[in-house]
Amino acid sequence: MKSVIPLPPARLLRLADAAAFCSLTVSVFERACPVAPINLSPDGRDDRRLLRYDVRALHEWIDLLSGRAAGMPEY
């Protein structure tokens, strides 16, 4: 039997997924989260379908909210 290598977790999230990642509704996430989405549109157009939130930036924001200093060891 072949072993299956799992895919890495997604680094870029759609709006609804980013809100769920933070355990917030989309409307609360949009009001509360200061993390700007990345525009993946090749021509720079404003297309909400191509906006993604970087999980690492969301982690940094959550770390700031929780009072964790940068460089602290993980739990």
C-alpha cells in the first residue's frame, strides 16, 4: 500500500476562510482585522474573488492581540 503525503496547509485564505480561521463571522472579521488582503489579480484590478489573506500575517495579528512578543517560543 502506498503512503499518501498530505498537502501542506493553505497559506493564503479567502475572506470567509480567514474569518473562520479567526473564529469570527465575515462581517466582524472585516471590521476587526487590520490585516490587508493580498490582491492576486495579474493586472491589479480590484476583484474581490482574487483577494487572499496571508495566514502568517493573521498569526502576527493574533499574537499582538494576545500580548505575545515576537520571537517567543511556541506553546
